[in-house]
Amino acid sequence: MTDEGRGGEYQRRVLALEHEGLLALWQGLRAGVSPPEWPAGVLLEYLLLRAFQLEGAEVTWPYRVYRNGVLLEQIDGVVYFDGVSCLVECKDMTSPVDALAIVKLKSQILRRPRTTIGALLCTGKISEPASSLVEMLPPPDVLLWEGEELGQALREHRLLEGMRRKLRHAVEMGFAEVDPLGRRNE
């Protein structure tokens, strides 16, 4: 079966889960344990999209973009809420996410309508160079989520609230805020 064919199977599996099941999978990922039926990195994509969906967002599941038979992009998913279109990039890594993930997401956003934003969601930390790059490459159209904050938002069913806070901060202040739940001084 192709990767694209497996996508339907992954979607069916995750659609059977409610918040409790997603949290159990999240805790496993944070502990470095992924069920054998989920390839590395794929579980995080589907888990987070399902969590957004359970909070009322419309989602587009992971897909690939081809042009003239050439693979241009692999998109981890899209989240739609409050008139916002957000490309999602997920990283399940023990080492801090590097600046290359920001460059990739920014280039994907550049190919879309100007109202499209991005969100980089990871199980661990985002490196200082990656965070700095988000600030140095305007506009502030990439929202950053680190593992601890992401876990809290998942536990409290506040992913969409976090997205709204991050987007509002980017609009009002002109730079991205790392903490989606506003626990740090603003």
C-alpha cells in the first residue's frame, strides 16, 4: 500500500478517538513511545488534527502537492477556524526543531493566498535559531508551539484558544509569541 493509501487508514484510526485516547497517545509520544502501527512522525500529525477537529475546527488531513507529476510539497495538514487558514507542520523530535522547519513552512505559506498562516507544533523544544528566524523573517505568519505548551492545550481542550491568542499577539505586536496559553509575561 502507498503512503497516500495508508493516510485513509490513519485517518480512520484517529477518527475513532476522543480526547482521552488522544491524550494517551500524546503521553506516549512525549515518553518516546509510539505504537508500532504508526510510523514515526505520522501519529503526531493525525493526533493534533483530530484534537483541533474535536474543538470545532475544520481540518484537511495530510496530503501531497504535485505539479506536472513532480512532488512539490508534503503538507502535514490544514486547520480552518474563525476564517483563518493555517498550514500545520508537526515535528516529533527529541532534539530542538531547527530553522530548516521554519524555512520550509514559510516557503509553503508563500505559495498560498496572503491570508494563510502556518503553525509549527512540536513534541519538544524549538531551537533559539528557529525562534529568531521567525522574528527576523516578517511577516509574523508562523505560530510556534512547544511540547509543554502543546500538552497543556491538549489536556485543557484549548488548542483553538491558543491559536487565537498567538494570532492576536502576532497581529498586535508584530512578532510571534512562543507561549500559546499566555503563561509568560507579555
